[in-house]
Amino acid sequence: MALLDDLKWRYATKAYDSTKKVDQKDVDKIIEAARLAPTSSGLQQFRVMVITNQELKEKIVPIAMDQQNIAQCSHLLVFVAWDKYTEKRIDDIYNYTTDQRGLPKGRFDSYTNKLKALYLPQTAEENFAHTARQAYIGLGLALAQAAELKVDSTPMEGFDNKALDELLGLRSKGLRSVVLMPLGYRDNTNDWLVKMKKVRIPKDNFVIKSK
């Protein structure tokens, strides 16, 4: 029940105590949880950018609907994903995988050829819709790991993706922003949500039974 207790403890923190910093060892564990996330076809289509620079965090605030918890947090994680699939990206991942497993290059050619036939004819937007979904898997595991460590966090979609991509120079890297995750410790005095009851719909409404 430990994981469920941790998930009951966590909430989308609205205000952080800017005087408290998260230990780097805990940040590393949270990032590692995201890195170990499963992804479609094992392609690992997303990355995590870690921002601690205060000036940069403050520049992101107006891009993110003036949400001050971005400036207040200890670390800001930016989940980014491939802007599109390419032959090289697919081959690079599978070449790395075969090297790590001591297998000959090309061992999975029949499978990667199917992936290329599926994704390469799609538009870049269709590709990104798929790669971005992988980032959310990593986000979920990072949120859970943060909760286990009793580090507060906030999953955030409320920002101008294009503006953030430009600020962080993501497009030149073939990446696009997906979701933000501030980390830190709650400000018990100024966070309006901190004492509110955690509310989820009843289990009977959540679970849909098959016929």
C-alpha cells in the first residue's frame, strides 16, 4: 500500500517555499524513474531538461500563464519529445540496444522496417502526437517517484509551447516541449490547495465493467 499512500499524499502544488531546495540525489532519482519509463517500441522518444537557473525560470513564468510556482520551485523539469520520426532516430536506438545486448547490428531490421513504414509517411504533427504521449508515461513515473521521496511536484500543461521551444532552443535540437514539472517543497502558508481534501470520482464511476 506504500505507493497508494504516496499518491494520496501528493497533489498539484500551487505554491513552493523558494528557500527550500531539493537534494540533487532526490532529483536524480526522479529523473531516473522517468528514464526507466516504458515507451512505444522501446524508442525512448522523450527527454527531460532540468532548469535551476532562476533568471530562466522567471522568463518562463509569463510563457506559462504567470504561474508563479515555476519561479518558486527548486528544479523545473521540462519533458520534451522528438518533433518527428526519422530513419536515423529509429536506427540509432536499435543499434544502441543491440550493442548493449551484445547482438549483431541489424538483428531487429524486420521490426524497424515496419516502424519506418508506419511512422515516416505520417506528418510531423502526427508523429509528434505520438512521441508526446510517451513523455506522459515518463511524467507519471516521475510524479510517483517524487511522491515516494516526499518531494512536491506539479504537472503543468498551461504554457505557450511555441514560445517555450524558442526560449529553450528546442527546435534546433529536433525537440518540442510537452509538459512541465516543477519540483520543490510546498509553501504551507501561501498554497491555497495544501489543506484541501484530495478528491477523485468514486471507484464505481471510475471502473467500467466489460460485458
